[in-house]
Amino acid sequence: MHETICDFLLDIIQNAIEAKASDISVTVADDAKHIRFSVTDDGKGMSISELGRIRDPFYTDGTKHVRRKIGLGIPFLQQAVSMTDGEFEISSEPGKGTRITCSFPADHIDTPPVGNLPSAFLAALTYPGDFDMHIVYSIERGPAKDGYELHRSELIEILGDLHMGQSLIMLRDFIQSQDESLENIRGAR
């Protein structure tokens, strides 16, 4: 079940990886009024017909998960966005990729909690597969702005295999340190 914005974000990233994307761009922006995220990939993309059907929870293309008969990720995301009067957009082109953007009002009672971004970013960066990922996180509270960027290819170059124990520990600690440096800004909501 999708309980946090991070759950939705990871579901969309996993879809991009399963669509054979070689380059995935993730942005998360947290300001006083909205929590936004976007995921852009260069995967297989979808036709207009497929785009229409992915909003149906009882549709799945059957290729990613052969035994799965339903696909709930996009319908759940759309429902959560709709309940908060947020915004949801999806665009895709076969052979070119897909872009999904969402915006939740920060103060709406039905906006899901953000969740644990450092853990979500760690999970996304360590999904198996041959792809690059660029993550940009920004936070803004009034005049105070900050954030950080993570590049999967650079992290692999520095840390080596991201599935090895020591590399995972260093990556987790690095992401956590980047996020902790933003606590003063985050607490100003």
C-alpha cells in the first residue's frame, strides 16, 4: 500500500527501470506550499492508447509482471493527488520515454506524509540494473533554500558496486548527512 509520497515515488522509479530506461531523472521539491516530484525516463514509453489504460486499476500490460492482473500504482497516485486538489501529469512517447509530475498541497489534511527521503533515494539508487539516475532534492522555506544532488554513475565510480556492504553503508551515511544538513530549513514549516 502507498502510505507516503516516497512510496509513490519509488513505484514510479521502479516502473522506469522496468521500462528499460538507461537514464532516469528524479526531482523532489519541498516548499512552504507544495511537495512536488517528477520522474523522467528514456525507457520504452507508451502509446496514447496505453496512456489511457494505465489509469485503470484493472489493466496491466502483462509484460513486467506476467502473473499480475492489476496495476495499482498510477491509479493510487492519481487518487491521492485528486483527494488533495493536487496536480498530476503524465506524458509519454513510444521509444522516447515517460515523464510523470505530481504536486501535493503541503497543508492539505489528505496529503500523505513525505516519508523517509534518504531511505527512498538509497533504495532507488541501488535497484538492480544498468541505468544512470540523477536525483535533485530541494527545500525552501521563505528566503531559506538548499538541497542536494545525487548522481548514480558518480557514486558507483567513487564507491564501487552499490550492492556491497561497505558501499551501501557509505552511501546511506552520505545521503543521510546531506539530508540532515537541511533540518533547520525543514523545521521552519
